[in-house]
Amino acid sequence: MDLASILYLGVTFGLFVVFALIVLRTYSKKRRKEGEIAKYRMLEDDD
């Protein structure tokens, strides 16, 4: 493989890792309560 292919694979893999970290952080059990607070706050604002 040439250098361009290696860089392309590296960037693609790096973006996949960043995406996976965002998903894991968003759906972790520790942060679930923190994410639900905003939802209930928006529902209270509608009243």
C-alpha cells in the first residue's frame, strides 16, 4: 500500500473510534440521568 492509502485508512479508523466514543459516552448508565434531566425540563417548559 502506498502512503495515501495508509493515511486514508488511518483517518477512517480514527473517525470511527471518535464516533464509538461519542456513542458510548452518550448511552452510558452514569450519564443517563443527566441526559433525562434536559428532556423533563423541556416538557415542563411546555406547560
